[in-house]
Amino acid sequence: MTQALYRKWRPRKWDQVIAQDHVTKTLRNAIQADKVGHAYLLSGPRGTGKTTTARLLAKAVNCLSPDLANRPCDECKNCIAVNEGRYLDLIEIDAASNTSVEDIRDLRDKINFSPSDGKYKVYIIDEVHMLSTAAFNAILKTLEEPPAHAIFILATTEVHKIPATVLSRCQRHEFRRIPVMDIVSTLKGLCAEEKIDADEEALILIARQSTGAMRDGISLLDQLASTGERITLELAQLVLGTATNQLVIDLVNAIQQSDAARGLEVIHRALDGGSDPRQYARQVVEYLRNLLLIRMGNDKQVDATKESKDLMQKHSQSVETAVLMEWIRLFNEAINDIRTSWQPGMALEMAFARAVEGSQAAAPTPVTVKQVRQIEPAASEPKAVEYAAPKIAEQSVQKEPVKEQAQPVRAAAQPVVTTAHNGGEITAQDIQANWNTIRAEVKSLRSQTEALLNSHKTLQIKDGVLVIGFASEVLRSKMESAENLDVTRKVINHLLKVDLPISCIVVSGKLSSSVDLDVDSDGIVGTALNLGGKIRQ
């Protein structure tokens, strides 16, 4: 039987461990100073080298090389025995299969026996978070004061499930995800040794698909090499079920241009071409995340070619940060929704439709002076709040006659309308009815503020204060900046002739912006709406 590549090329010396220098350097110094601890906890994502490092430590403490700095030498009989899996003093335990307290008691009873060949008896407990509470309690005393010849190395991918009493008894080392280019470099060396013909673009795709796990990257390369063909980008995309970068770019273009028909066609083309829906959604999220990083000045964190970065730079400058965050949220939720959907493409289509709808709402239609005059109220009608164009437009009208057909002004897509109220107080219905007008005026003054207003979930009037609800703490905190609140308050005062203080809160996703009733989100009705209830009239 052919040995898997990730097993064949498992590191046998410290310098072969990739991108975990902060761990290997500490352990090598401890061995060189002959100050090895009695218990270690190695935590981090899968495939980043935890079990490999544990075996290297087991080899090093039992290595026969007289030079401590050269341990493990990978040449002595003990090192060779560990490599071949026949070293009796290295005991590997799968905690997922040995979770009971009886298994740990059996281990505790046998630990007092002296090592057979080496200086230390090393116990590696993999996926230690799977142990039961009783099993953890049974091993506590042994972890704290083991025999002089015993060393425990615990490995886990979910360190938050480890009891604090266990954590305090171990030296903890945190493993990190391996950078894409480090994985690519390792795969290139492996291809050269194994005589595998692969294009660099395909290796980059494999590295990104592995999401920081070296073992996953080598396994994917092994899978592609089994085809017996040259590993090209097209072959990698076909086997791994990923879409081409162009299909991702086309979808983002369709969202920005609010071209629903084209976007749905792109999604169907990707799925019909064999792309996995969840993988395609991940690619869209990754691309949008790169746009967000570039927009926030972190382009160095984006792994892409110069041409791709130039295109991302153009995309990132044509969309607001808050809108980008909303798009990322929509497609990230689609990744989870695809699992439970009977139609794999439905979650993608829904996320795309919501993104397009948000883009359309963020771009009000400009109106002309003639259209503004047409919506002025008649003398016999109840007087509504008058709308005035921005001061810049007024100055231009005074200096030069206005041609009604050709002179656009920065006005709203809808007239300003108020309803009659006892005492003349403004209500949430007034704000909701004029929300598009308010946003349009705000956009002409400060586009970032308008993008945040577009992301609102609820509008309420409570004790004379306009309460705007947002879906996340990030959006709420951004909107509560003095500049954003001041612009919004001035526009409302200008349009509705009322100086309305503004407060921002975080609400659940159930209470949507379509609710134009003055409902207290903390009250009984608001709670019912948050739980999925509906108001019937």
C-alpha cells in the first residue's frame, strides 16, 4: 500500500517544521539546557504540526546524541524506532476513543513502570478535549506530580474545552495557521522530490483551499497527483470544485451595478460548471474580505498578484465600508444556509438578491428642479414641510438662470410628507415616510453616513429621541460618531423642521426596517417581533 504524502513527508527534525518557530525555538532551548517540563499542552488549528511536534519532542528527550543541541539527530536507534512507530516508551493515546475514567485510571496505574529503552516514558494524548470530566479529574494529580521518568504532551484543536485546572498544570504552546506562501514553498519542494509536474497557480489555489493547514495542502496535492496529469489551475479547479476568479469578480461587478439578471446568470454558470456552492460562497467572502482589507489600508495582508490587487483597489474605492461589511455578512451566512437548503443555489441567490437590493436602496434617483416644483403642495392642501435645495444649488440659481429640463439638483427621490398629529409632534411614521429623502440629503453631504443609515434595522421615536437600531455593535458604534450624528440631525431639522436628538442601539435581526410602527424593542411587542411574530391590522 502506498504511503500518503503527508505521512511520508512528516518533519523529522526541528528545522523542518513550517511557520511554528515560536514553538520549536522554545522547545529546542529547553532540550539544550536540559530543562524539559513534565507536561505540555499543544493547541491550535488542525494540520499545523501539533502531533508532529509532540513526536519530535519525544524523540529529542530520548535521543542518544551526545550533543544536546543536535537532538533529535534522526540517526540513533531510538530516533529510528520512533520514526518507524515501534518505540515502546512513546505511548500515543486517542482521547476521542478513550474518553472514560477507566481508561485514564489504567494509564495512571501503568505510568509508574520505568522506561524500557530510553530515559523518559512519553505519553501523547491527542484531542484531549474529548476526555470526560471524570477522566480529567482522574489525571489531575498525575499531571501535577508525575514520576520523574514520565512526560505528558496533550494536543487539542479546542483549547476552550480544557478545564482550567488542567491548563494550569501544563506549559501551553499555541500553534498558528501557516501562511499561504509558506505552504506554496513547501509544496514546490515536495513536487520536486516526488517528480510531480504542477503549475504555480495550481499550488497557490491548493494552499488557499487548505486554509492554513499544511496537512490539508499536502493531502490535496496527493489527490491531484493521483490523476496522472499535469496539475494545472483548470484541473485543480475541476477536482476541488472551485470556481474561476473571474466568476467571483463578475458576481461582485453585478452587485455593484445592481444587475440582478447578470448576477443570477453568473451564479448558475458557476454551479453548472461543477463548482461547489459552499466553496463558491467562500471564494466570494474571501474576495470581499480582501476588498475590505484594502479599503482599510491593509493591502499587505492580501495574497494576490499585482494585477489582482489593482482590480481590487478599484472595486474597494467604489463601495462604502459599511456596505462591504453587509455583503460579507450576507454571503458568510449563505455558507451555513447551503447545508440545510434543499436547493444548493438558493442561499447564494438569496444573498445576492439582498446585496443588490441594498445597493439599489443606497443609490436614490436624482430629480430635477421641474420635478421638485411639481410636488409642491397646492394652496388648499394642508401645508407640508417645504424642501429646499442645498445652498450650493441656490447660489448657482441666483447667478445664472436655470433651465428646467437640464439642471439637476441634489434632491431626494421622494417628496417630504408629514401627517397631522395632535400637538404637532413628529412620529416614527413621519421619519419612515421620508427616510429615502433624508438619506439622499445626507449622501450629498457625507456618503459614509448615508451608507450607515442604509444599514439600519429599526426606527423609533422614544421620549422625543429618534432611536435608530442596527444589527451589530460595529455599525452602531460607527454611527454614534459626533460627525455622523450631527449631519443626520441637521438634515432632519432642515427637512422636517424639528430638532430631533438621535440615539443608536443594537437590535436583533427579526425586527426589520420595514416596521414603521413606534414599537419599543425592549417591550412586550418588540420582544414578540424579535421572536418572529407579526403585527396584524
